[in-house]
Amino acid sequence: MLLAALGFSLMGGSAKLLKGSFNTGQLVFFRNLVGAIGLAAAFIIKPPVNKGGKFHWLVFRGFMGTVALYTLLYCVLHLPLSTAMTYNLSSAVFIALFSFLLFREYHGPFVLLAVVVGFLGNAVGV
């Protein structure tokens, strides 16, 4: 998790430094290109086994991941870096909210309180 946080921090800082050279679409393309090269290497070493049979959900997840990355890099380029990263880290609050609304997952009063405090913190802090 620490390496992932470091990687996202370096990505955000690098995107901010490259603001004058690239637009958001180009940054998304090149970041996904690097990811595709890494995945291709991993698939060559150990080919994936697909047992799920739910290809449409895989395509949907890929599309939403691309939209999320595009909006994150757009925020990094057009907002202060700390604000953009704060919005990025608020995704856990939305995951908890949508898991309740879409899947009726309720994890108790403490999680509910954390979601409410998270939204209040976002509303007050902005």
C-alpha cells in the first residue's frame, strides 16, 4: 500500500510538472500505455485464466477506470495538487455510499457515521 501511495504521489507530481507539455488526454494515454506494457509482460509470464464469464462487467470496469483516471489527471492539472489528491482519496466514502445504495450493504452505525463525517468534511473543507 505504501508503494502504491508513493506511485500515485509521484504520478500526480509528475503530471503537475508536465502541465505545460501535455494535456489530460495525452497523460491518460501514456499512463495507460505504460500499464498495458506491464500487463502484457505479466500475461506472458503467467497467462490469465478467466472463469467468470462476465466480460461485460470487465469492459465496464475498464471504462470506468479510464474515466476515473482522466478526471483525476484533469483535477491534478487544473487544481492545486493537494486539493486534487484529497478528492482522489475521498473515493472510499463514495464506495461506501454506492455499496449501500446499489447493493444494500450495511456495515453498521460506525461505517454510516464515517460516511456522514466524510461528506461533511468534504463539504466544509472545500
